[in-house]
Amino acid sequence: MRSEAPALMPVFGLNIRQRCSPGSSRLGMQVNPVIRTPEQWANDADSLVLQIKAAPTVDVTPAGKAAS
């Protein structure tokens, strides 16, 4: 089963692939981590950033959960 919205997950630490593995299992789909700096995220010349910003998202932060 593939979700229509991209699965976004902030990941902190050095072993990014290892941290994404549980997400892959939970989602039932491969998670491909891509690292972007804050400057790259702010720059709308990056096609991946543009694609992510245009896609629907779900706020899973504590503040977002409290609002739902």
C-alpha cells in the first residue's frame, strides 16, 4: 500500500539509514533519506524541495497533534 502523501520524517544523528529502517517497516515502503541544509530548504531552485513543499503534509509534531 502506497500513501499519496510523501512520508516526511526529521532524522537527527549520524546513522541516517539505520534511523530510517523502523520507518520503512512501519510504512511498508522504502524510506530514502535525503539530507538538505536549511539554506537548501529555503532555496526554491531545488526540484526535490519544490516537490515536497507542493505535496500535502501532516503535522506530527506535538503541537500539531494537540491541534487535531
